[in-house]
Amino acid sequence: MSGDSDQADKPVLQARLNGGTLRAKWPGKRWHGRYADIYEVCDAAHADGLASFVIDYVDKED
């Protein structure tokens, strides 16, 4: 698991499935949006200035 150490300092983008859309948050943002897919979430984070991040994506909660 040598890849874990390079992710330790990256900000976390959190995304949760909310019905048929995704809501997301990342540093400096609250939960927001109704994104169609994870790619749209990532594009929005990049547009907001977040160049690199780790994705915490939950599509089903137990």
C-alpha cells in the first residue's frame, strides 16, 4: 500500500448519492450541488481551484 502515503496530504472531496444525483463538498465548500455523476463533481472542484484531491464517494449507505 505504498500509494496511500502520497494521498495523506491531499484534500478530500466527499460525494454522496442523493436519489439520482450527487451532492458534494470539499475544503471551503459546504454540501451542495445536484451533480449528474462523479466526473461532474470533479470538474466543479477543479473549476473551484482544487487541483488534486482524494475522492470519498459513497453510493450506498448501510
